[in-house]
Amino acid sequence: MSRAVRGRALAALALLGLAAGLAPQAVRARDGGAYPLACRDVHADFARTEHCARRAGDFVRIDPARLARMPFRGGVTEIVVDEIGWLWARRDGLALAVFPLDNGPDPFAQGLVRARHAGKVAFHDRRLRRVLATDFDWSFPFNARGEALVCQGCRSDGRQPSAMVGGRWGLIDRHGRLTRPLAEGGGAATRYFGWPR
């Protein structure tokens, strides 16, 4: 049976289940998981769609049928999932919750995007593979020189939009090695942003 025929058969079964009065959560993904979370399509005025996502470890699974009409750039599209936030999603439904930036997901900088892993900063590529896990509490994206401004012990100031305060700051390269050691002063920020000394 072809994928298209199988997909239409699954959709018909789902509709029959709904018509028979089954709860929407009973509609299952191909891999057997339900989609209990609602999504918001950022390409259609944040239209809300019930039962389109579920948590899957460090990732999220989006119902691929919900992504079918969305525009993709560089193999990913942005989407918002209730209770999770901004994500980048692949066509196959694998999605990654990333740092929010203004009114959208963290953009890819130098081919990488920031996310959380085990409470710390991690960087993922456009295929959403984790390519660098760090021990840092916060990080700016990688700049054109291939350095990211990172901190340990910093925290949000609680404002909207927030700023990170306190802690010790340094610079890392794309392998996670410190190129400027952690310190209290602003030397790392000066170099990262290219400010005059």
C-alpha cells in the first residue's frame, strides 16, 4: 500500500472515530502517539489548531498533516505550540523548542540555533541535530567570527523583554572551547559586539 493511500485510509479512520464519538485524543499518529497539544500557525494569523503536537523527549512531534500547507525555508518552518513556545519544525514533524527572540523563534545564526538541553544552552543545526551542548546558563548566537558570548551564573532581570544580568561572561568557539575566559567584566561583550574599546 502506498504512503498516499495509507495516509488517506488513516484520515478516513480518524474521521470515522470522531463521528462515532471518540475523543479527539484517540486520533493517533502513525507511530502510535496522540497529539494532545494545540498549535498556532504563525503563517495564518496565529490560527489555533487543536491536537497537533506532543512532547517527545527533548523534541516535539507535530502532526505532519498540519505542516503540509506551511512554507518552509531551509528545510524548516516556525510554529508555536501551547505550553511550549516557539519551535522550528521539519516537514516530517520533528520540532525543536528554541529561544524566543522578540516575536518569533531564535533565528539561525552561522547555521545554528539556540535551544535548551538539561537546563543549559545547546546549539542545533537546520536538521535540528544537536551539534553542541554546553555548561552555560545563557548564550548569544554565534557571530560572523564564529564566537558566541556565554555566561555562567547569569539570570533574567525579569523585565519584558528581559536582559541577562550577573554571572561571569566569556566567549566560546563552535566547538564549545573558551576563546576568552569567563570573567566579571565586559571584555568578552566588547569583543563579541565589536564595540570600540
